[in-house]
Amino acid sequence: MIGLCFVGLAILHNLLQNIIPFLILYCVAYLAYSIAVWWALRKPNGRRELALIIGLAILFRVTLLFPSPPTLSDDVYRFIWDGRLMNAVVNPYAHPVNSPLLDPYDSPLRDLVNHDWMASPYLPTAQLLFAVVYRLVPDSPLAFQVAAVLLDLLTSWLVIDLLQRLGLPRTRALIYLWNPLVAVESAHGAHVVDALMVCLMMATLWLLITKRSRVLSAVVLAAATLTKGLPALLLPVVVRRWKLGPTILYGSLVVAACALFAFGAGWGLTGPLDGEGLFGALRIYGSLWNYNGGIYHWIEVLVTGYPTPGAVPQDVVGPAPILAAKLIVSAALLVVLGVVWYKGRQVADNLSLLRLAMVPLAAYLLLTTTVHPWYVTLVIPLLPFLTPRAGEEAKLNRRLLPWLYFALAVAFSYLTYLDVENLREYDSARLLEYVPLYLLLIWSIWTTRGTPKRLR
């Protein structure tokens, strides 16, 4: 059924122009996926079952490659443009896309790059990936879709290997491999930056758990941090195992790579919000981007007293109350990170390490100002490790429910594009996404509170 729904998506071709049919097919696929998850949680480990899971997962992704180029997002054209500049040895942070200084590197796809009034928002590791993909297949959205799928499948291998090492049935990798959100956003959406970030994060944890090399794990997490920055949230989890040397190496690599790319382009940390410099576009993102947030949105509305289904207009209420709302959620995230650091002292086994790694990433999704559907893929590869191992209570499976629900419901944020000439957010969509998520979170945490005890 999942495969048939994906064939339907391929037939629709332009999903952005068919949002309602897309959401219907997505929900049917998710219903079939939920049944498959129920089966995977009860099926004992088996080679045939695992081969079936992997084979169908690959088939799902191949099917979603056909409606190329991506239609739910146009980010791929920024990837192509940055890759073009990198291959021409031009710093992608130096000038906005529409700068006349970049006219010698013009291409037909340049006009499709979103937010062309600013330079690249993507960090150095992502730029290196763009350069490699562009060098192999220039000006091809499909090449970036394939790259995202390959990274996604590498993440799948890491999940399967970790499940085996930690004594969990490998069939539970289905929770990641068959998740419709992961398949759609990688194979169709070409969100190669997120696929790379997630893959490097899981590789970091794999290196720590397999005890291959703490130094190499620090190098890999530095590379992950230099994709979108979010993997730095794992620092409170991993530094206790790294100790001093790998931690210093991590910081040194991040600073050195940033300094290399800031050379000639500037850091972009001060001055006007013109999008230039290494962090110029990210400053714009932090200052102005606001879409489909949960807790943050309602705090912003409460603090400003300006009820709206979308972002509170800063030019109406002023910057001060919006800054206050951002400080509140930032403080909450810092508290979570502090708790994770404290709890890290009590983590004695590798499965607990993976479960703890879920906490700061999940907190980010709950508190951030912007949640596009592909952002939620950040936590999905960790979900199989929330399930109970032999001797633990079956009720631990309840911890899956909030995030499985969110991976379904977040797709309803695409209702914003029902009218592409009049983009808007809907209160009903936000309530559908977040209220059940919060209720499921409270219920699952309350009913499974305490350290999981092995049955006697």
C-alpha cells in the first residue's frame, strides 16, 4: 500500500499544485506504515524480513525519484547554484545570488534560486557536498535527489548495525526505512543537507558506541555541525565520552573551517541584514524566519498580544516583544541541555546514550521558530532505539507515538501552498500538528517515567 501511494505521488508529478491529493495519499501511506510498525515491534528478528524491509525501502525511494525535479520545495536550486560557484572557485558567501558580480557564472537555473537577495545560508560541509554533486552531474536536480537517497540509505545501514549491536531486532529499522516523511523529503524533496546532517550525526554515535575512535567521532560531529549547526546540540551527550582532547579538536575544526570560508566573504555577524558573509543569511534566518512553530508561536502571540495564524509582524509590534519570545524559548532549550548534561552522568550503557541523544533534538523541534516538514527527519533515525529491548516493559513503545504522529501531522503545514499567490498559515493546521503531539508527549512520558526497568 505504501508503494502504491508513492506511485500515486509520482503520477501527480507536481505535488505543490496538488496539495490535497498529496495529503490524502500521504495519509493513506502513513496508515499502512503504522500497521507495518506495529508488525515490526512484534516480529522477531529474521533475515528474510530484514531483506524485505530494505528491498521495499529502496523501491519506495526509487519510485519517488520520478516526479523530478522536486516540487514541494525549491531548495535544490540553491544547492545547484552553490555547487556551481564552488566549482568555479567562487566563495558562495561573498555575494547574493542576484549580484551583478556573479553574472559571469549565470545559468538558466539561477532564476529559480529562492531568496536570491542573499548569499548562501548553508555551512561549509554542505558546500563541499554541493560541489561534489555538481561536479559529477552539473545542473541536475535529480543528482541531488539521488545524493539524498544514498545518504538516507547510509543512515539506514547505521541504524540497522546499531540495532544489532544493542540487542534490538533489526526489523525495527522499518520505523526509519519505511517512514513516508523520510522517503518523500529525501527522494522527492532532495533535502540533501538534512540527509547529510542526519547521516553524520548517526555516524558520530556509531563511532562512539562501537568504540572505533573518539577522535574520529569528534571529526565527524564537527563535519555534521558544519552542515546546519544543529548537531552541536549533541555535545552535552557526547563530550563525557570524548574527554578533553576530542572536545578541543571538535571546536578547533569548526572554527578553522568557518575561518577558511569567511576569508574574502566576511563573517556576516554584524552590519545590515544583507545576507552577505558566512553567517549573513543565517542572521536573516534567526531574525526574520518564522513558520509553523509550535510553542514559540503561542509564546510570541501571548507576549506581543497580536493574535495571528502566522508570524507576528515585527514592523507592527516592534522587535522587543519578539526578541523576548525568542529569549524565552532559548532559555528553555538551555535548561534542557543542562538537564541532558546532568543526566549524562547516569548513562552507563550505549542504548541509554542513544535515547538521551533524542532529548535535545526533540526539544529543538518543540521550541524553534520554524518547522518545515523535513526538519522532523532529524529525530526519526533515533526512534527505533526508544523501543524496549529484551527484559524491558513493552509500554516503552509509547514513547514512539508522539514522534510518529508528528511525522504524519507536520505534512499538513503544506496547506500553506493551497493558494501559491496568497501564502498563509492556518490555525487549524497548527492545532492539528501540535496539540495531539503535546498530549501524546505528556501521556507517554508520564506513563513511562523513571529509568526503564528490566523485567525479572
